[in-house]
Amino acid sequence: MKNVFSIGETAKINNISIQALRHYDKIDLLKPSFINKDSGYRYYSIDQFIYIDIIKHAKNFGIPLKELKNTLTLGNMHELAENVRSYHVYLDEQIQSLHNAKERFEKVAEMIEYSLMAVENLGPYRRIIEERNIIKLSDYREVGNFEINSRLVEADTKKSGLEFGFESGYFIDVPTFINSGEEFFTSAYLVFMDGELPKQPLSSSEYIKSFIPKGDYVCITYNEHNKDERIKQIQGYLKENNIEKIEFIIVSELYDDFRNQSNEIQVFLHPQ
Amino acid sequence: MKNVFSIGETAKINNISIQALRHYDKIDLLKPSFINKDSGYRYYSIDQFIYIDIIKHAKNFGIPLKELKNTLTLGNMHELAENVRSYHVYLDEQIQSLHNAKERFEKVAEMIEYSLMAVENLGPYRRIIEERNIIKLSDYREVGNFEINSRLVEADTKKSGLEFGFESGYFIDVPTFINSGEEFFTSAYLVFMDGELPKQPLSSSEYIKSFIPKGDYVCITYNEHNKDERIKQIQGYLKENNIEKIEFIIVSELYDDFRNQSNEIQVFLHPQ
């Protein structure tokens, strides 16, 4: 039985590229068992094939190089078994991350669908909104740059393990809105996915981790074309229903149209 | 409010590299909304940021480029929601593949641990072995090249959606073994993971999909140093226990030592 194989034979038998084998040699992950001094040709022994199997599988599934090196340089088989088994930690992390991604994509789709439905409502409507985990930009000033600031905050909070929940908006000053219909922004907020907590402290003291309570809200949507009219409608609703004590009002950005986006005014009536 | 951003600003705000943005432009995934004819500088508008969000998320999670293009070139928001939602198919495939990988790594660890334990048994021992799904190389001839052939078969069957179960070996001729202790190989087998069926027909008619039944087996391990002695022991066991009607005997390769591998003889006694 032939026990030593050229790099080409080894590649073919193991369904792997020659380039990959050369790379594993270069990074000291798997050295050929024999190199012809005259020709410089690399040869692999048959007992190296199981290592190629392990590298192939592990690489496919994002096992870190460091772990692979640990596995392949082990002296005894018990440790090898233990090391191969420990890969499940990396695989579980990836599985969790894919589940989170599913949740996020579903959330984007829901946000778009909700937005498209909401903008068809002409008058004010009531709805129960679940509790929202938020990051509040407390010293929020420059309204026009919110889209930009919120992305910078998102990048920043991502490092802390928070995942953006695809909802953002502003808190507005209640008396000003009730009296004049002006939206005077007091702070901005970004909603984060449920149940996720920062793994590291947030890097800026300008952010406050908070929440918007579950409650009964009276809402209306508007875009730049119908803003004045819609705001008058919700002011009227609040007056007619003698709603005077209002803890907070928020303006949430909708996903109905990226070029002419609508917003939803959400007036908190009472907790639920 | 500033509505158009240089490629550098766009990259910074969206926590993405300039190279990535250039690449998306090149492959027509996301073209800048404006290019200065004199300088050639690219500019992005703020309403393109949501597309960058979608690309970033999708890319991270292996959504195919084709799907991404579909999403980004859609005319209406309902389709966009539907398309984003459809990504779950790709994510589920990846999750399944990671679960399979966990199972495979666990199986490697188990095989090594079983091998290390089994080689410590001196005499014959009995054990119940579960049903094994196998590919049988029916016209198996060249014993010495089994390691190589099996890898070629593995590569071939992988295309058919079969995953190697980290066990391989040979069927041996029963009368020859009982009478002379010679291992005359009649065919080779490769075990595949439970529950996986070929998605495509296997490409070679030389392979037969079959199974080794669950049953009570009498086993012994050997390596090249103790082979003769161990084979005598199991022959003795079969004689002493008047075991005459033997349907099949297999020799399974162990994972105790890649340089001086042991094998386990498995004599099928009766189904269970």
C-alpha cells in the first residue's frame, strides 16, 4: 500500500484544493510529512488524512484557527476527543446568532407591514403597544442629524451586544404639542431587541438605557404632505376625550416609504 | 439637514468599509445616488442607508447575492417585506447545517473515546450495536487502497447529501475466517449519519445503499502487534459457545491511534 502522496494526490483524495494544503503548510496548521529536498515537492502520509478531515469540517463551521491548532498539535487521543467536542461552543454561538438574525429579519418585515397598514388609517386610532427597551439620547439636540446620530449610536451599542430593534423616534414636549401642534424634540430613542442586555458598559455616558412602558396609546400617522391636518385631528381627539394628563408623547418613524417616510405619533394614555 | 454623503462619511456613519461600498457599486448591488462628473467622487443619499443596513445584516448571515439583489431592486414595500422574510429559508439551512456539524463533531469524539476504551479489553466481549446506515462498495477489490477509495466515495456521496458517520470497515468471508483466521475482504462499507437520505441519486452504480442490522455482536480489538493472538481468542470464543451459523462478520476501524490504528472484529450473533 502506498503511504505517501503528492500534494496533488492528497488534494484529490481528500476533495480539497492544492492551494488550501499549501496554506495550511504556510500557517503551520498541517505540514507535509515529507519534503523532497531536491525538488521541493511536498508529500503527505495517509495518517495525515484524518487531520485534513478535521480541518475541512472545522473550517466550514467557523471554528477559530487557534482551536484547530490546539486540536492538531495534541499529543494524545483523549485530548483530541475533548477538543473536538469543545467545538460545540463555537457552533452554538453561531446557531444563536442565526436565530437572532431570523428574529431581526422578521422584525424588519413586520415593521414594514405595520407601517403600510398604519398609513392607511386616516383618523386617530387606539392601540396597545408592548414594552420597548430603548436607548435614550438624553442630550439630543440636532434634529436633522438624527438618522446619522442614531446609526453612530447603533454601531456603538452593537459593540455592547445590543441589537437594534428597527424602531427609532423622538420624545416630544407635551405642552408645546398640545397647545401649538409643534413637535419640540426633547430626546431621541432607539428600540433594542427584547431580552438583550449590554455585555459591556456602553461607551458613552450620553446614552441612557431605559424603556417605554406597555400601554394604551392613541396614534395617528403623518407624512410631509398631510402633517398639519393629521396633527389637528389628534389634538381634536385629545380635547374631545378630555385627555389632559399626558405623561409622554413619542413620534415613531415608519417604514412605509424610504423616500417619503411617514411617522406615527403615539400619545401614551395609561399603562396596561 | 444634509442629504448627501461622501463615500467616507457614508462608511463611517454606517460602520462599514469604503472598500465594501465600492464593491457593492461594482457588482450593481448598491450604486451611489450621485457621482461628481469632474472628480468621480461617489455620494450616497440618506435614504440609501436602510439598504446598507439590509446588506450588512444579510451578508453576515450568508444570504445569497441573488436574493439581496432581488430585495434591493424591488419596486414596492410589500415585496421588500416579503423578500426580507424569505431569508429565513437560508438561515434555517445554515442552522441545520450547524446542528449537523455538532452531531458530527460529537460523533468523532465518541468514536475516539469508544476506541480508546475498546482497545483496553483483552478478550472477546459482547455488545449491542445499533443499526448502521451504510454505503457498501460491492465490487471492492484493492484492500490497500481502502483509505483512499473511501475518501473518494465520501466526496462523491457528500454531493448526494450523505454525511460520513466516521465509521468504516470491511465485510469478511465467514468460512475463511472461522477456519483459518484469515480476513478475506468481500466488500468495504462506510457508515453514514442516521436519518440522512440521498438528495440526488448516487453517481456510481458501484455503491449500494444498505444497512447493518441492530444486534448482539461478539467483538475483539487488535492491532498489527497482537493480531494473530486476538483472532485466536475470538475463534476460541465462537467454538466454545457453539456459535456456528454466522450471517456476517465485519472489521471496523478504530480511532485509537492514527499511526498504529486498531480494528474491531464484530461477529454478528443475532438481531435485536
